Amino acid sequence: MSAATPEQIQDICTKLATGMSLRKIAKEMGVHEATVRYWFISDGEAFTHSARARELGCDALADECLEIADGPGDPADKRIKIDTRIRLIGKWSQ
């Protein structure tokens, strides 16, 4: 398993900071998500950057919750979307 390039790590962290899931990012890159997780646990600096990016991603998800709540749509659908994001925030911010 090869190591990630600094550019790949930066790209991943940028996407994590927007609230994108690691699974989706890995799929877009054409690698297995386990590979991306390995890159982070094998490189302390990359791990630190990914943890900070996750924090920013939680903020992005919270902003999405406000947009969904204030936007148009069926209240039941909005509740599901908001609840999903809140659960992710809880998991990712541990």
C-alpha cells in the first residue's frame, strides 16, 4: 500500500472540512476508504490535519441543518435530514 501524497491529503482534508464523508471522498479518488484511513493513522501530521478538518466539517453540517430548517420542504423530510446530520456531528466530534 503506497503512501498518500501531500496533495492527496490536502484534498481529502478540504473535502472533510465541507462535511463530505470519507467514504464518498475515497470513492471519488478511486481508492478504498480503508486505504485512506490507513494513510491517516500511519502519518501523524496527516492525522492531525484530518482531525481538524473533521471539526470544520461538523461546523459545515451544523450550518446545513440551519439551512434545511429554514428552507422549504416537507417537515418530516427536513427532520430526517437534520437528524442524520446531528448524529454525524455527534459521531465525528468525539
